[in-house]
Amino acid sequence: MLLILAVGLAACDVFSTLVDGWKYAKAVETDLEASTGVKPEVGFHWRNGRLESVTVAFPRLYEAKPLPELAETVRRAVGNRFKQAPDDIVLSFSLGKSASARTARLSDAD
């Protein structure tokens, strides 16, 4: 009986963590959309009750702010919404099809 109760409570805790994490991720998406004008996708990874990582993926390059400033905006949004600081925050951008994307030209040192 005690084992069944323990398993049931553990399952509730896992479910609660997932639901809360989803709410926090959606709140970060909303905050970042308001501050950048672009809505990213936010994912998270919990392990043993610890927030290991939060991933923020923008659908395209964001060029309105320098990258360090955008990174700080993301760090602040994640810190304000998730109830614990993650071990890592991963920031990414989709580059889309390479034929339509802008390319940087590297100069030859010859």
C-alpha cells in the first residue's frame, strides 16, 4: 500500500513539473515576443527535480539587437519565469533554406 502511494505521489510530482515547465516556457515565449517582435520556441529539460537546460530557438536570425544584448534579454526572461535557474540556456536560430539566406563573404588571405 505504501509503495503504491509513493509511486502515485512521484507520478503527480512529475506531471506537475511538466505542466509547470510548459507554463513557464509559454510565458518566456510571450515575454520574448513582446520584447523582440519575434516569437521563439522554448523547450526545457528537467532531471531529478533540477532544471538542466532551457532552449530558446528563434525562427530566423535576429538582427535588431547585438547578440550579447539578445542573450541578456533571453537570460532575464528565463530567470524571471522559471522558478529555478537552469544549468544552461541554449540560444539558437533557424537559418532556413541556404539558397534564400544571406551569406557572409570571407576574404581570401592570398
